[in-house]
Amino acid sequence: MQGIIITHRPKKGELASDLQMTTMPRPNPKKNEVLVKVLFSTIAIDDINIAEGSAFGSMPVGPKPTYDKPVTPGIELSGVIE
């Protein structure tokens, strides 16, 4: 499966150059979860602010991306439940 990740918190205005396309393992949904085959997605301004740590008064939100545990930005998607 293909995915876009970031491996570190980018500087303000530099998210686009820090996005990386990679091959990731297919996730196995747990109880009360579903697997969605994503057909379309977007990275909105809120996703950019959260990734850069410039949201909510410049407070970093969410896990800090690392090479061992990268983060996939974006929460808006359209797809099919598999």
C-alpha cells in the first residue's frame, strides 16, 4: 500500500517539501475499526498547521513524527470500506 508520510516536524511553510511517498504495510483493523480503501484525500490548512506545530497558539499537537514512527498528515478522505 502506498502512503504519504512525514518523519519530522517541518518548519513553517515547508511541509510540501518534507512529504515522502512510501510503501507501508496494510493495516489490520481491530475490533470496532474498519479498513477503508482511500480513493481521494486532501491535506487541508488545519493539517498543515498541526504538522508544523503552528496550530492552537503554536503548540505542537499529536505525536512527534520520527523515522521509526512517521506520521501520515490529513484526515479528510473518500473511499470504500473493504
